[in-house]
Amino acid sequence: MSQATVTETAVPTESAITVSSTGPSMREMLEDGVYLLFLLKDGNAPGSSVEFNRRVDQFLQQYERNARNFGKSADAIGQAKYAFCALLDEIILSSDFPLRDEWERMPLQLRLFGDHLAGEGFFSRLEQLRLDPVRHIEALEVYYTCLLLGFQGRYLLEGEEKLGYLKHKLGQEIQQVRGGKADFAPNWQLPQRFQAFVRHELPMWLYFALLAVAAAAIWGSYHWLLGQQLAELFGI
């Protein structure tokens, strides 16, 4: 796909846009999953493929329950899960983890979605979502987040310049739908002390235990609780 063929989505003018939501967005509810992706990208290798799959399934099930409780549509939830799984698969398949070969035979995209071509499917789904950005804004934010976190898919061969152009356009579209708010890009860089801790000391099993606790927290005070837990557990 060249720059000339990247979908130029017709976003309504700012004055015509009304986007309202209650509770956390799909992107915000994915924060625990983003922490997991950071751990994997930092080289924290899962032990057993079976156990890791089970833990990921638990996280995705909890994510779906939380999203449904906040009135998110089944389509938006499915889109968000697909994007997350595509990125998680790409991270593992690009790694030298012991479970890599086993994961290649049955990646999440195939096991959960029957799709063996998420490198293409991710962008096909994204282009469909961009046709109606107001309706699909929360799913678009999740896809954009996955791109910012390094998902490449087919652009691994097509080139960083084209992918960079797509990210730029998508960021503009999201920003316009959200009323031109600056700094949409998710600032999910882990706090420095937490980064150092998880890189050198935090076992993967303990991360998942903490993940389960956080996922079951009262979502009405989601951000406050998460901040308090991190402060108490990691001294930040």
C-alpha cells in the first residue's frame, strides 16, 4: 500500500462531532494488557505455553466482562481483542523465547479467531473501522495504541515510512473525533522505578497474579485503585 492508497477517511468537522462515553474507554481498560506487552518486549519469557495461554485467556475474558459491564458493543470488544492478540503474537514470534516454536503452530489469532494472517487482517479491519470513525472511535484507539506499541504486520516488508504515514493519519483522525484534544498518544510508559523492577525482578507468574487482582478491582475507581496498588507494591 502506497501513501497514495492509504485510506483517506472523511472525518466530520469538529463542530459536527459528538462523542460521549461513561466510564473507562476500551483503550483505558486494556492497560493491564499493555503492561504485559511491556514485560514481553523487555524479554520476560513465559515458562509454559499451556499456562501462559490459560492466563491470557483469563485476562481476555475479564476484559470482555468489564467492557460489557460498561456497555461496550460486542463488535468493539471483538475488534479490541483481535488487535491486542495480533500484537502479542507478533512480539512472541519475533522473540527467542523457548515457547516461540510452539506458539507459531498455534498463535492466539488462530486459536481465538481462526485467522492465520493477522499481519494482513489487522490492517483490513482497521481500514473498515476508519470508514466510520465516530462510531468506532474506541476500537480505533486500541488499534492506534497497538501501532504505537510497535505492531508492524505486513509493513515489516513494505517499509517503516508507509507505516509511519498511516499512524500519522490515524492519529489525526482520532484527535479530530475526540474534539482536537492534544496528546492522545497513550502515555503508557511504565514509571521508571516500575520498569526497572519488572525488568530485573518481577517473575511472570507474579505479574499474572497481580493482573488478576487488578482486573477484579472496582472499575468505578479504576485509575485510583491501579495507582494505589502500584504505589504500595513497588514503592513508586
